Amino acid sequence: MKPIPWLSACAVAGSLAGGPVVAQPAPSPQGPQAVLRVASAPATGTVTLGAALDAAWQRAVAARESAGQRRRAEAERTAAASFWAAPPSLELSHRDDRLLSSAGGREIEIGVAVPLWLPGQRAARAGTSDAAAAQAQAAEQVARLRLAGDLREAAWQHAALQAESAQVDAQTQSLQQLADDVERRVRAGDLARADALAAQAEHLAATALQSDVRQRLQAARARWILLTGLTAAPDLAAPIGDAVPGSEAPHRELQLARQSTELARKRVELMRHSRRDAPELKLGLRQDAPGRGEASQGSLVVGLRLPFGTDDRNRPMEAAALTELEVAQAHEQRLRERLDSDIDAARDAQHSADAQLDAETARARLLRERAALIDKSFRAGETPLPDLLRALAAAAQADSAAARQTAAQGLARARLHQALGLLP
């Protein structure tokens, strides 16, 4: 007996179970394992997650926030390198006796007041600005990591729906061929009209499902385009470009927490070196005109203004700085515990996804084999059409489950990379 076209299409549909790892999986009659090998080949019209991340970062609001933090940190560093602790001020004064004796006496003074650094204050502020710059850089890496998480979720959702769409298309084609074959046999008198109606109803149900899957795939593609600005589909076969899982590189969120703690510590140190307002050095010139025909006289003015540092001023600032440090330390500790928990949960999820994929793949293979045997029995007239339709439906459902589980396995691996803090 020569091969039946619609049953071969069912086998092709089953072979798509391993297809979500690329944007356009190639059908293979050898089952899911063959498609997984094909998936490693480069796909056309695709983009790697690394390139997509760069494109999405250019569109992200977080990129503008990170750039602003870097500029602010650089401005703080420039201010710390200044000669004076605060902007200088110009002082002008004029005095005369016009309202009293009107003897022509007057006094004019012009000077500049320069705020000076307190001992150790300038170095402390420079350390604070350096810590702020390091924190801004760490915050940018964390923002990129969070954006990468959104990209991974969107990419694997797109891949899962793409594989499901390919499977549904193959199933619809196979049921169309089956309905045509049954119709020919009805006209030949081999089958009853009820069998043709049942085959057509199954084909219409697959067509409706095909439309629904295509709509969901279009929505996933629109989300991907909105996120990245790219029309190319994600290529999930490309390896990540960062360190492998289990490396000793610090997690980006933990590194940000450490930098935040260090910045809070530097601010405490700066506060302790700034227990009073900046002293001011005053340099100026004074011109005195006594009046009554006497000659005016000029003099040089040198002054020093020393503010006092009282507890009313220092205690609120010290309490705020110490509170910031304590909160940063507590956040770092809790974050370390949460990251360890997230990594353990992600590893368990990946192991579970691997086991489920093996089970779903084996189940799909068995049900396809069962459908092939029932088809032979149907061709021989030993099995009614409803039994064949039920077998085909069970095989199609198993293929869809295997395709979804393949995407779920890839998503579990991506979430593990995300939990480890790895960028694509």
C-alpha cells in the first residue's frame, strides 16, 4: 500500500514538536529529535537576543535614566575637584553720612567671599562621587538585565506560538486531505455520507483553531516589535554571550546593592567631615573718604567667617545618613538570600521541564504510531472513521503538548540564565 498523503502530513505535524527553538523550524519526518538538530542551523530573517537587547535598550526609558545618573555622578565628581567648597559670592557695600551730618564722609567696600573645604571634607566628597558613579554604572547593568528578562519572555512566547501555529497548519492540511479522501470513498460507495460529514467537521474545527493561533501569534509578534523596534523574529538557537552558569561573576543586582551600600557608607563619612557649614575667606578692598576736604584712604580687607556646628543641625543629617546605610545593608542581605532562592527554584524548574519534555516527546511518538496503525486498519475496512479521527486528534494534541513543552523547556533555561544574572 502506497503512503497516504494526509497521514504523512500528520507525521510532519508531530515532527514540529521540537520546533520553537528557531523562528522558522523546518519540518522533518524523523520526529522531534531530528528537528532539535535542525534547530541549531542558522535561520534567515532572525536576530539574536543580544542584538535585540541592544536595539531595545536604545528605545527604553531606563536608558535615559541611566544616562542621567551618569551625568549627575560626573557633575558631582567635577564639583568635588573644585578649589572651593561652594560657589564664591561677591559682596558690595556703601556707607555715607548724608542723613546725619552731611559732611561728605563715605565708605565703599568690595570683596569676594570664598567657602573653604573643612579638613577631610574634600576627599570624602570625592569618594562619595566615585561611589555614585560606580552605582550609576551598576544600575545601568541591572536595568539591562531586567530588560533582557522581558525580551526572553517575549521571545519564547513568540517561539511557542510559532511552533504551535506550524503544528496547527500541518494538522489542518492533513485533515483537509483526509476529508477529500473520505469524500472520494463516499462517492465510490465505500463509506457512508456520515463519515464525510464527520471528516469535514474535524477539518472546520482545525481551521478555527488555526485562526485563533495565528491571531495570538500576531499579538506576540506585535509585542516583540514594540519592545525591540525590530521586525526580525528572535533566533533562540544562538548561545548566550556572557559567562556560563555557575561562574564566579557577581550577580548584577547584588553588585548594585553592594555599590548602594558603599555609597551610603561614603555619605556617612562625608557627613562626619561636614559637621558645620563651610568657613568663608573674605578678600576685599575698602575706600574711606572722611569728608571736610580730607583725602580718601584705601585699605585691604581680609576676613574669616567660621560657622558653628550645633547638634540641632547635625543630628537630623547624621540620623538620615545612618538610616540610609542600615537600610542598604539590610537590602543587600535580603537580596542575597532572594537571589539564592530564585536560582535554586530556576534550576528545579529547568530539571522538571527537561523531564516533562522527555515524557511529552515519547507520548507524541507513541500516539503517532498508534494513529498510523489505526489508519492501516481503517484502510482495510476494519476500523470505523470515528476511531481514526479520535486517534488523529489524540496524536495532534500530543504533538501540540510536546511543542509547548519544548518552548517551556527553553523558557525555563532562559529564566535560569536570568536568575543567574546573565545577559544574552
